[in-house]
Amino acid sequence: MGPGLKWVAAAYSGRPQITMPYGLGDTTDLTDALAVLKLAGLAAVVETHDTIRLADGRRARFPTLTQNPRSEPVVDADLLLLAPRTVTSTQIALAEQTDTVLLVDVDRRRVWIDGKQVLGTKERWKDAAPIYVTFAVARMLAVNGSTFDDLVHAGLTPGQVDDALARLGKRVHRTPIGWESRQVGGLVDFAIACYPGPGGVRTRWTSDLPLVEQAERLIGVGCRISGRAISGRPGYPAISKREMPYRLVAFAENELDMAALGFEPDTVDFSGTELIRPADPSIFLTAAAAGYTDRTDDIITANTLLRADFRNDDDNAALEEVRNRLQLLADTGYDLRHNLPS
């Protein structure tokens, strides 16, 4: 503080002093936000200390701790105005799923209102569903290939299959016996490493039951077990030196009453179960196409190992074992399909 402002320090040194909670005296600068709204055809004016009014008469209130300290009448707001310095993906999702949110991205000149973006470049060039279907088709072609009709019979529409094959481009080609990877085993690594993840919601649970019993209970209500937890299950060889991992990963297609199954929320991040309600519906489709009723298909299993938050040496070894087995099966399957010597 410069010498010319010593009186400020002197004033604050006196006790007692009259103050408000920190931040209540700050002002909110909406100049740039109003300019961006104007670019979007949404000219607005400041109506009260925490409200702007759009040209169509709707009011938008921005969050503030100040609770109408003036004598101005309280007016109902139609919209919640968000104009943060940095717009997050969560805020964008909120604006696209909530009609009452007005989101202004000042830096990048983007505006969302009434559940849709009305100004600026859209970052997400594709919806998620076609991408998930594309990886589902890649998984089903990776080892043994498939005919177009068989892909449809697995649960996809002809349009989805057409779109997926077009997106896979030069990674696949059509042969006299169906579609398959252009490079033997090429779709294996692609589908494991490039799959963007299942999305959705993950919750952590714990139980006094052994992990094997936890897995059986979850399988009994329709879950698909993934990751190293499938090691040693019936029809699947062991894929690590240790019989079970420190944590079980399960995918659920429907809502589950975990308490009734003997689980309780894991609040200390200890060993237990990760339950995923995926946004990707094809996880269950490709598991069924592989003939599995208790686990995810092998490529999702490998991706689960790859994406583990805390991947230990056993997980790394299991990932390599699953990947190597898939590559061997892809190579052997190609030879058999095309009558080549092994």
C-alpha cells in the first residue's frame, strides 16, 4: 500500500469495524456478456442489481450472494444467467439439458438458451451414439469378422451398420465371406486403445462378502463383470497370477438395489466394487454377440484394464495377456477363414 493510502490502513486498524461478509460488496461486470448476447440476437438490459431483461421480456438472474438489499421490488426470473470466465463441459451439458439456463461463453463467443446453442462454433462434431456403435462394430469384426446381416442380427439397424463401416473407413474391407479388419489384428489394438470409454455414472461400493461372492450376486441381477475380475471364471482362463483383483468392476444395464444385495457406499476408497451405469448401450450388445452372459466382451475387458484409475503390475500383465490372446485368435481366425496354412 503506497504512502498516499496510509489512511486506509489506519481506518481499518480501528476496532470494532463495520463489515459485510467477504465478496458481498463486489460488483459483477456483465459488459462483455451483454455484447455477446447482442451478437446472438438477444439484446438485453440490466434491470436490477442481479437481473437482466431480454428483448422478448424474459428476465435472467445471475447468481449473487446479495439478497435484494435495495428497495426495488422482487421480480420473478425466467432464466438463470451463467457467464463464468471459463465455461466447463458440465455447464454446457446443463445448458443443453435445461431450458431455463442462459449460458454465455464470453471468451469464445458462444451462447446457449432454451436448451440449444444459438451462437458460436459447436465443439462436438458428432453425437456419441454413432461413435459407440462404430466401436461396437469394430469389436465384433476385430477377431473373426462378420457379415452385414450378422451385424444386424446382433441388434443393430442396417443404417447403423452402414454408418459404422463408413466411419471405420480403411480399417476394414469387404471380402467374399464378409467384413473384417483390413490388417489382421489391426482392429484389436484400435478398439482397445481408442475406445473413448463407456461414459455414464460410476459408483463405489463395499461389502463384507468375498469379491467372488460379490461378483456372483451382481451377475445374478444382470450385470456384466469386466477387467481382471473375470479371470478364472467358467470358460475363461486365468489372466493374472493373483486369483482376484483388489476391486471388482461391473456394468449394470438397469437400476439396482445395492443395499438389498449386501452392499453399502464406499466412502473411503477402499477395496470393493465399482458399478458403472454406462452411457454406451452397446456394451451389453457386444457381450451377447460374444455369447457372454456374465462378463463384457474381451475388448471391453481389456479397455477396462487400460482405463483403471490405479493400474498395478497385475493389471498391466492381465492387459497384455488379454491383448495377446485376442491377437492370436485374430491371426488364427484369419488363416481358418481363408484356408491358409497355420
